[in-house]
Amino acid sequence: MTASLIGKKIGMSRYFTSTGNNIPVTVIQVGPCAVTQVKTLSTDGYCAVQLGFEEIKPRRSTMAGIGHDAKAGSAPQRVHREFRCANDAEVGEFTLGQSLTVSALDGIKFVDVIGTSKGKGFAGAMKRYNFKGLCASHGTERKHRSPGSIGSHGTDRGHGAKIKKGKKMPGRMGNEQVTIRSLDVVSIDAEKNLLLVKGPVPGANEGFLFIRAATRLYKPKARAQAGK
Amino acid sequence: MNRTEIIEGITANQLKTDPVVNALKIGDTIDVHYRIVEGEKERIQVFQGVLLAMKGRGINKCITVRRIVANEGVERTFPLHSPRIAKIEVLRHAEVRRAKLYYLRDLSGKARRLREDRGDAAAAASPAPAKG
């Protein structure tokens, strides 16, 4: 398993480097995460580690939740999330009840951050899919933000008299899982369990985030990670 | 600890502790010593003008300074806590009754001058301008 943790978005700030460059940073509170379940090939048919984040009062949890976390010897946790491992050997590195902190990311220069984006409600095609809309003038009336034509029988090609499936149209936007890849790690504060990454991350403040070492780096970043 | 406190906690060591910087007042005439990096070399440029406005708080605090160059108003906004600001010197305090002096933009000639506040000046200017 690549180093993976659960965290919470705290907010954005700025960070000045010693040369005076201004870096926009997002502050993420990462961990400590408890290992609440260890899944192996023999017991579960696949390999994974389940982490819990943020202790809650037992009365805010469910009996099932309390029992599950008690097996790992930890207090009930607010969020649980599984992280897949390649084989049993990787799972073996984790023990039930172990606590993982942000120092698991030590030496990692780029991370992927997974979160749930802010809900935008029912949005038009311009906001949702960056359509250009129609003309501002030239006789356009009441249709300036319209998506335009959505196709005719001739262009449906095998879909009969129906509109093509997946046609980009207005609808619910946001409130979905978004992965931001290869964000720069600006600094890690092990004492306060804080991680500073460059740029924004999905979701509102106080939203939960899943953080893992970057899995797909393009060449310059891969070289930087390798320390060359 | 709430979110604001966490963010203040991590930015605290980046804030300037210079008493001159922390005692800036709207209407002050100030010298901003700004580091300019040109490739390898670095030099300091001084921008002198009236402190027109302060915006933001904590590490995001910015100052807007206005000066007149060749009869043309020039305004620059600096992030106050940027390490690029080498030093700030206060030359003169002024008696003003606004938090933002945007009305100065519409004034010209003698009307543009601010009345100097001498009472406070002696007390505030006494600490030597330290490096920030």
C-alpha cells in the first residue's frame, strides 16, 4: 500500500518561501488514523487495510460501529476507509489498533488528495460543462446560456429517436468524488498532525479527505520525487 | 482548537515582529524597501508614498501605498509579511478620519496633502526602524 491516510480540510493560507515566493497552501489535518481492520486474502478474499479517523463519543456512534472499533482497541471513529494492498505481505506491515500519523508521509514530495466537491445544485451546461452558450446579440432572445442543439434523428446513429446517452446537459453538479493528483507537499508538521499542500483541494472546510502518496507522476515530478 | 487557530498557529512564525510594521497607521508617509531579484542579483528599491489602505489580517495583510510620479498617481499593493519587504520606514504621520483614503485619488495639488499629526509622531517614531 502506498502511504495513505485520512484527513480533514482546515482551510487555505499562504506560505512565503525564504526567497519571498508566495505559495497558496491548503492546510489539512491528517491523522492520527487507527487501523480498524486488516483484511487478508484468506479471510476476506482480498487484501486491504481499513483506517478510522477522528474519535467520536460512543453515544454518537452505533452499536455496530462501537463493536467494530473496539475489536481494534480504539474508540469509535467518525470515518472509515479501506485502502487496497497488493498482497498479504503488504498487509502484514499493519497491525490491528496501530496508529498512523502524518509522519507516514515523510519524504514524500507529491500526494493525491481525494475529496467530495462542493454541491452546486442544478446547474446549466455553461457552468457544468464549460459550454460557451449562445450569442449575446444577433437576435438571440432569452437563450443566451442555452446548451444549443442536442442532436436530431440523423445524428443519433443507432439510438433511434432518442437523444444520445451521456449527452452533456444541465443537471446536478458537484457533491461528487474528485481526485486531485500530484499536489506538491509544502511542509509537514508532525507535532500538530498538519500537512500543507500547494493549491486548493476539493470540498468545503471541515470536509474529509483521503491522502495518499502520488500514484501517477509525470516525468519532472517523478525525477523530483526520486531526488535527482 | 478551531480552524482559525490552527492556521494562525502555522503562520505565526512567518509574521513580522518589527514594531514599526505593527504600528503602521493609515495616512502615514512610508518608505517601503522592496527586494527585487534580477536573475542572480538582488537589489533594493524604495517606494515612498502615503499608506492608503490596509487589507486582510494575519499573514494575508496587505498595504496599499500611493505616490505621485510625474504628476501621475501610482499605487502599489504589498503583502506586508512578505520576506521581499526588507524594511519599512515611517517618515510622517497624518491626521486622518478614514480607514481607507481612497478619496485622495480624486484630489490634486494642495488638496492632496494630509495634515501632519505631530503629537503622536514623536512617540511612535522613537523606536529605531528595525529589520523586518
